[in-house]
Amino acid sequence: MADTWRKNTEKLANEIRVKSLKMTSKAKASHIGSCLSVADIFATIYSGTAKISPETVDAPARDRVLVSKGHVAAAYYAVLESTGFIDLDELDSYCQDGAMLGGHVSSKVNGVELSTGSLGHGLPYGVGLALGLRVSFPGTRVFVVMSDGELDEGTTWESALIANHHKLDNLVVVVDRNNLQSLDTTENTLALEPLADKWRAFGWNVVECDGHDVEKLRDSMNKTGPLIVLATTIKGRGVSFMNNSVAWHYRSPSEEELTDALIELGVKS
């Protein structure tokens, strides 16, 4: 049973990567490197770790998933399509004029809880949700997916203090720790390390894991909160010529690059 779950989740992660590549190439949009690094995190959350489905999308007691790193919209829309929240033909409209699927996550899309893009807002919102849901619907959890670059934001650390103060055991934060932001490494931009020790000092339960191992991700996300999972990832994961390159924070794949990338992911046409 566990082996089946792992294989299905890894398959979902691969689908997210394939669809993200196609969407960003067609739209000539940015952020494919980040979409590839976060794919396993999304796949794990939407493979049963979070209590959410198309059938329960409006249920008051559903788990909430907040994608604070809103620039990975292509990957998020891809997992929502693969798990039945939106239709496949909607992906073709990504970043087109007048389309609902914008380049940053939009709450107009079915299954999306919060519009994001300006970094640093997902965690404050998640803290408020977790505080309210703990009273109204005990057992309901709030998942917040963040970039490591947005840990530079002051709102992150204010929220960390509040979550610890209120002992929000239903709050799960997952950081896509790919060590790159915008034009350089996170450490050259504004050093974060020792990152785990900082979160522990703020009173959080800290788990560090391989962000591309779906079983380790699932086990890490199921620990007691306020919980932060520092998921070590590779920007551009799955496509060798995109690995650890800041260029793919802004570049979109050409038709030839798309073909090469899809071949690496096992798609022949």
C-alpha cells in the first residue's frame, strides 16, 4: 500500500513538471525553475496529506492549502487539474489575455484559497486561519507553502512569533528550500543560515528533509505544529539543463528546450 502511494505521488509530481513546462513555454512565462522544485511538495500535499478534494472544496472543515510563493502558479494549477479541481482545457489559457489562470496564483480558480504573488502574505493569513479553525473545526489543518527567498520578509518572523505564542498545532509550513532567489543564491542575497536554529529559537517544531522524497515529505508534514518543514530541493529539478540555474527564474523554455525537457521527464512527444 505504501509503495503504491509513493509511485502514484511520484507520478503526480512528474505530471506537474510536464504540464508546468508546457504552460510556461506556450505562454512564454517565467518561474519554471521554481515550479520544478516545488512539484514533489504539491504532489505530496494533494495525495492525501491534506484533507481536501474537489468534492469538499467548500466544506467548512476542509484543510486549507495556501501557496504563499504565488509565482509557482503553473505548478499549482497543474496539480489542481491533475486532482480534479479544474479542467485540462483551462491550462491552455494560462497567462493568455483575459484568462482566469494568471501568472501568479489567483483565488478566482477553483480550489485556490488565496491570491498571492507579493511575497510574505501567505503565512500571516495562514496564522489567522489556523487560529480560527482550531476553535471552529478542531482537527482542521492549514498548510502554507513558502519560498526560501520570502523568509527575508519581516511578516514571516512576526507570524512565527504569533504562531508560537498561540501554540498553533494545526499549522504546517513547508519551505521550498532550493537556495536560489531572483538573481543569486539566498545566502549571497541575505543569508538565512543557520535557518533551522532560527525557527527552533522561535519555538517551532523544525523538520529538515529531502524535498524530492515524497515519503519523507509526507511523514514530515504529519508532525505536530506549529511545524515548519525545511524541504531541501533543486531549482529546475527533473531537467538537467535547468538544475540550480537562476536563469530559469525568468526564462521560458523555447520549443526545442521544451522537447528536450519533456524527453528527460519520459515524454516522447
